[in-house]
Amino acid sequence: MNLSRILVVDDEPQIQRFLRPALTAAGYDVLEAVSGAEALKAAATQAPDLIILDLGLPDMDGKDVVTSLRGWSDVPIIILSARDRESEKILALDLGADDYVEKPFRIGELTARIRTALRHRHRPDAIPAIFEADGLRIDPVRRHITRGEETIHLTPKEYDLLILLVRHAGRVVTHRTLLTAVWGPAHADDLHYLRVFIGQLRQKVERDPAEPRIIQTEPGVGYRLIAEG
């Protein structure tokens, strides 16, 4: 069986010493790079299936690595960084990173994000025939949404918003991406508008809108649709 190959780009020796055995034990083939230049060379010559990328590299900012990679590659990129500023997360994601995990981190969370990103790579931007989460059932072909025997009725914009989240299930989608895709570039900064619609959507699709389990908030960044459960 071919192992998925993961390139870990981080100049902290302790991170490399921790991640190599942990990811190997999880069934991955691990490559390492300690700079942006090494990362770009490895991505071009070693064909990794996924890249875990720190932002604070010695020769360039990790966001520049993302920009360079996205010029020629759609390899999934998970940012793993101690930078916790919302602007850093948002920019990295908007530049093309697939997800963002903050240091310190739990290996279980990181491997879950890896599995999601790898699944997405094999079905890029695909909408599943049937999507289910926490008792909710979405049939995109028939545009039919149910919970048990109950049919859930959405407005066209609510439906478009939900389907965009389904398309990226398991991954964080930034506010700007959601607003631009559903309402157009003129509304890219209308965050209040998005929050109102997310609230309306949760009222209809969540068991308990006050404790949402399907549409989860990534504070200051965007929203993530959770498929499990």
C-alpha cells in the first residue's frame, strides 16, 4: 500500500523530532524541510501529498511559500504556527492554505485535519451526493434537506451558503471567501451580513442553535462545517 507523503516544513528541531515519529506511527511517509527554499524544492521534486507549513521560516515568510506553491500546485497545505493573530490566519487561508492549526497543538487534532485535507485532494471542490451530519441529511441533486421526517426549507442564499460549506466540509472557510462566493465581491467585507445569515441557517439546521454542532465558528476567521457526528 502506498503511504501518503507529508512534507513537514519547520525550523524548530523539537517540532521535527515530535512530528516525524508521530506521523510515521499514523501511517504517513514523512519528509522534512527547514526553510522556504527547501520546502519549494522538495515540493517540486518529492511530490508530497500534503504539506505542513510553519509561517516563521528563517529565509522567508510561510505565506510567501503558500503563494509560490499555489502558482503551480494544488497540494493541500496545513499551516502549523505559533502566530495567533487573526490577520495571519485569514491571509494564509485566503492565499490558498487549506487549514490552520495553532501551536501548541494536539497530534489527534492535526491528524484529523490531515485526513480531511487528503480526502479533499482526491475530491477537489466536490459536492457529495449525500451529506449527513448530526442527523441532518442534505441531497444537493434534489436540493432537499431533511432531519428525520422533517423537510427543512431554506432561502436561496441560505442554501448557497450551506452548499459552499458542504463543498469544503471539515475545512475552515474564511468570511471573505463566503461573502464573495455567495453575495459577490462588493460584499466581501459585510461581516455583519454573514453573521445574520449564519444565525438564520443555524436556526434551521442545528438541533440546538445555541450550541451548534454542524456549523462551527472559527473566531475572527470564518466557519467550518463538521461532517462527523
